[in-house]
Amino acid sequence: MSLPEPHHPPLALTPDELLSTTRAVRRRLDVSRPVPREVLLDCTRLAQQAPSGRNRQRWDFLFVTDPDRRRALADLWRRGLTSPAAPRSHDGPSRHDYTAEAGWPAIADSLRHLVDILDQVPVLLVPCIQVGSRAELDDPATQAGTWGSVLPATWSFMLAARSRGLGTVWTTPHLSHEREAAALLGLPYDRTVQCALIPIAWTIGTHFRPARRVPVTEVVHWDHW
């Protein structure tokens, strides 16, 4: 069975170009242009083809477009960013300082911009996974299977969005106040786990470059660590 024709023609990107230029977009989100629901549905149809554990397809996408709910959700996100529920450590291993332009100062600057505009972004996506109970998140093996049943679909959505000229970025600060977000969005908290909050907007310009990364030999291991 083939998918319907897309409502918005994809950009002329090869698969390699799509994979290497799908960026975390914060500064170049165009908050002045609405995103048609049909385009979001096109991207979701592609996301539905992603694999999930036992092919159960137990993930859901909640698109927040109502201005009042966007504003309230953005407020929870900002609270989570400035006052997380648990202390966060950023002292672990990191490769993002490979070049100065990819280092934390540049990321922090773009993050401050997102703080200012988040409530103006036309669409906020909250991907969710349905669980039997939140005890699934206690065991590492079960937890890996749970996240592995929603993350591929979400990344497929983000790739499909990029292919149509939309920008996205994976964020998680609002999860410090997930129960409040669930009440705001009408989600059953005990059986539905929120995974992220992803702003979606047309990008200002469509050209993005591959990011600088460490040599691949630094991240690949053969047979043992």
C-alpha cells in the first residue's frame, strides 16, 4: 500500500543530505508562518512506518496549536529549564566542544532565543508512549524497549519535517513538571509517558550544513571497548 501524495512538496535532498543536515533548530524557527495540519499529517504518516517493539505501535503524537495551551506549556518548559525537579549534572563526557562554533556558548545562545520565542512557535509536539504502568521505567531493559518504541517514530517525523522545510528541536525541560503538563493536555498520567517537547515551524531559509564532528574512529569500537 502506497502513501498518499504529500501536501507540501519535499525539498530536493538526497538521503545522505537529509540525514547530515537535520539540525536542532532554535534560532531559525519562523514564528510568523502557520504550519498547515495537512503537512503535520504527512510527516506523521511517514513516522508510522518506523519500527517499534513487537510492532505494537503504542506511541501517540499530541500537537499543541491552541495559543493558550502553547503559552501554558511554554511556561512549564521555562520553569523546568530554570528550576528542574532534580539536579542536573553536565559534567559527563562531551564531544560538542570539538569546534568553538559547536561548543556550549553557541548552544546556550540559541537556547536563550528559544526561551524568548517558545510560546510563539506555531506547533509544539509532545510525543508520548502508552505503558501498562510507569513501573516500566524502573528496569533498564524494559525502559530501553519502551523508549525504543517511540524514539524511531519521533526521529522519522523530524526527518520528514526537515525534508519539507520545517525545523524541529528535541527538548525535555517540561518533563520536570510532567504531571502538570498531563493535566493541561488531558493526558492520563499513569498510563501515558511524555517523551519530549518539540517545537515545529518553517525554517528561515532551507540550507543547512553538516555539523562538525569528531573523526568517526573516535566513536567506533570493534569487538571490545
